[in-house]
Amino acid sequence: MCPLRKATHEIPNRPLALSGSLSFNRKFIWGVQPETVRNFRLEAFGPDEWRVVKEVKNNSQRKVVLKLDPVAASLIRLTCEPPDKTQGARIYEIRVYA
């Protein structure tokens, strides 16, 4: 197994946890967050071409852990569709274990 972990990115000026304050809770966006990367694919290079290892569509999670079959690769590439047309996709962290 080779798990890939993709942690979420920062969200400025918006709370991510509930509070006892009603004014604080009114700012909270329920459900899928607008900046969540919904569609992405993980690709591996080896021995002489790129191939798709995993493709994810309609993701709603802020942190994604993928369990993959072992792959021999010298490079990996994560291609994301931006969550909307006004902002690019921002990835905080990728971890790959061999």
C-alpha cells in the first residue's frame, strides 16, 4: 500500500468550528466548503510515461487519504480542477509513503 495524504489549505477570515456566540456561528458555512477541491487526479511517471493512478470526482472532504496499490514511479503529479473560476486550487500538503 502507498497512501497519499492531501491536507487542506488555509481559509482566511472564516470560522471552521462552532462557538457559543451566535454572531460567530452565523458566519459558519454549512456543508461542503466553497474552496474544497472537488475533482482531482493523481498521476505517476514511470518508466517512460505518465499514467493516472487515482481519479477523484465530487470530493466533499477537506482532507483526503487515498489507499493505492503499489506503483513504481520516479515522479508523482496531482492535477486539480479549481473549486471555482475565481480562485485556483491550493494544496497544503502531500505525503507519499513507499
